[in-house]
Amino acid sequence: MVHPVNPPSVVPLVEIAPAPWTKAEIVDHVRILMNEIGQEPIIVRKEIDGFILNRLQGALLNEAMRLIADGYVSTEDLDKTVKHGLGLRWSFMGPMETIDINAPGGIPDYSQRYGPIYLQVAKDAEPRPWDNRLFGQADRDRRSILSMNDH
């Protein structure tokens, strides 16, 4: 299975998710084909709900909803944080590249320095239900910036 990212004309990533019985040469052929048409393929090594990109997106969305629901940040400022910060950083270097250059000793050094902090963040990050109240507020915030007629 080939899972593109929307919109594929702008976002070149495509996830190739072979079945366990798919021959390696078929996977290689599809990977080469995706490269030839300008896509950036990755191989999903084991089947998982949401593939890879959607699971990463879900983790970010769950934390975003928690931060908004708990009053840490407004909807608009959260969007700014991703659009003008994390999104820009990750548009040219992935998270593993980032941590590799973010500590003098590379990834092992980063994990020693910041691993306990991120573990605590993960423990504190109890997801909030995606309820109508929270999304109603997020929608009102967005409508104050962009009318539905302007979509």
C-alpha cells in the first residue's frame, strides 16, 4: 500500500506499507517509482494504525489540545508556535537530526541531558478528550481570524 500525505502536490512524503508477504523487490520497485515521480518514500516496516506521519501528527495534536484546554496557550498562539517555530525547524531537519546537533556529544549526550525532562513531559501529558466544548472554542477562535466564507 502507498499512503500519500495531503496535499501530495505540495508535501512529497509517501509511506510505503508492504504486507508481510510482499516481496522485497516489489517494495524496491515501488520506492524507485515514487522517487521517479518526485515523491519522498519511507518504508513502514510493520503495520500500525495511522501509519507513521498520522501517529506523529496525533501526538502533537493531543498535546496541543491539552495545552489549549488547560489554558497554557491560545489557539492562535499554538498555531504560531508550530507555523513559525517547530514546523519551520522540522521542514529542513527531522527530530533525530535536531537532537544529534543539539548536544556536543550527539544523540547519546542529548538523551542524557534531556531524556529525563521529556520523560516527565510525557508523564504529565495526559491526553484530553476531543470534546465539543474544546473544539467549539477552537472553532470560535479560528472564526475570529478566518470566516468560513473565506475558506
